[in-house]
Amino acid sequence: MDLAVATGIPLEALSDALAVVDEQGRIWPRNEKMRALLHSLENGSPRLADLPIGFDVLDRLAAGEVVEVEFGGELRELQCCHAADTRWLVARDHGGARAAAAQLAGARARMVGALAGTIVHDLANLLGAGIGLAELLRPLVREPADVKCLDDLARGARHGAVLGRAVARLLADAPRARTVIHPGILIDEVVLLLGKSAQRRGAALTACRERAPAAIRVASAIALQALLAGCQFCIDRGATAITIEADAVRQPIAGGRERSTVRIRVVGAPLGPDTVRDAVQLLAAQSGLFTAADRLGETGPGLLQAKAAMACAGGELLGSAMAAGILLDYVWPAVADPGG
């Protein structure tokens, strides 16, 4: 399932301050950035109507326009947007520095996006030819084995197109600054964003924060996207218990030395042995990714997207089997925590 559909949040907004606005206009923060912004207001602003703006500006905000609001002496751009059945409040930075950074990032993204778009376009043409051939031959085939081959060809081509578009979106994403962050913040945001969706699907999503590992330096929005995709994979495959925890791990490197890393582990159960085997093989594969993802059917693109997002976020995603389930290990080099 697509993450924007599963969580009701547009993924391009994951790096901004986010909150849900209920039917009564109450504001419910969904990440640390929004909590900090609301805390900077004298009244804590539990409702849209309590924001320090006039009624005319409030009406524009409710209508979906971008408005400027002052938080703690700094201007922010606020916008209400609808995704699925949820109304989101998004707060973005404001100012010349952000505009200049966005201009530079946009130029780089356009260059990479043009290349990614060309690759995906060519790939889509090849896959389209395969689908067309399968549909052309289908009425002429009678043997069950041949019919299955044509069905597999068409299904694999369609999945390949989905995977191609997912990878292209990651490549075309504007470069995001990496910041030092505690892994517990990422875990909390996963639970906030995906917890209710998981519950509706019959899955319990819980976080264990008993350990306090070091911080990591990541592009937090992309890292969060990778974690959401991994958890969503477990939900889509029928897991009813999903646990997220973080710990510090020493990993061997060249010359017999070790390095400190931080691991966020997602445990999903129960899952069928075939699902676990195919997922572990996909995450370990260095080539033939489309073929490996196709074995997982409609859920393959999401797990492949998590693998690609982790590479973009400066980490690595590993998979391993456990009794009646799977372990998804998100691993980053540890850094000193400036807050600790």
C-alpha cells in the first residue's frame, strides 16, 4: 500500500512541522517540530482559532492558502491540506536563506530529476512493449503453463513500472540537509503517523525506548520514510504485532577494528516463511532487484523503496528471519549527541 494512502500524509511534508486538525479545529502535533512551534506561543494554541492571526487570515488558512504566522519571533508559512480523510496543518520555515537554499536544491533536483525521468521513460517503454506482447498473445495461447508465463510477464512488467517510478521519485527528491537527531525521535514519529492506521488493520504498533543509544546524522525526512515503508510492509503482509526499538551496536570494519553504530530494529510477526525469505533476499540483493521485489507482489515496491531511501539517508537496511516473523534492521554510524 502507498504510504501517503496508509498514513494520510503527503510524504513531501515529512521534513516540516506537522499536526492534525480535527473537526472541532483542535491542533494535535504529530512531530517534535510542531510541538516546539506551538510551545513557543503564549497560549500553546490548542485550536486553529487561537493562532495569533486575524479572522480574515484564519479563513484563508482554512481554505488551504499559505499564510504567514509568527512563532517565537520568527515567521513561518502555514498551510492546511487534506490527504485521505485527514486535515493536516503544515508549518514551513520562512526567509531569504530558505529561498536561496531551495533555489540551489531545486536546480540540482531538476538535473537529477531530468536524468531519472529519462531513465524511467525508457524503462516504461520497454515494459509497455512487454505488456502489449503478453496481451496480444493471450488469446492465442491455450496451454495453462503458457498462460501462466504470459500472466507473469504482464504482472512483472507492471510491478517494474511501479518500482521504477518509486526509485525515480527518490532520485529526483531535492537534497536535504543531514542533521544530528536521536533515534527515539524518529521512532516516536513513526508511531504517531502510522499507529492509528495499523490499529485499523488489526496490527499493534509499539515502541521500546529502554535503551538510549547515541545520536545519528541523517536526512530525517528520508529516514522516516524508510521506517514507515518497512512498518507498512509488515502491516500489508498481515503482521499483527510490530515493535520498534533502538540500540547501540559495535560492527566490525577493515583491519580488525570496530565502529559504533545505531540500529533501529523493526520486528514484525507473524509472517509466513515465504514472505520472510523473499523479503530477506530482496534486502540482501545487489542486483536483480526488480525480480526479487516481484516475488513479494504488490508489497515489493514499498520494501524496495525503503532500501533505496536508507541508502539516500546514509544508512543500510538489513533483513533477517526470526521465529514466525522478520527483523528489519536500520543501521547508521553513531555520532556524538550534542544534546546528551
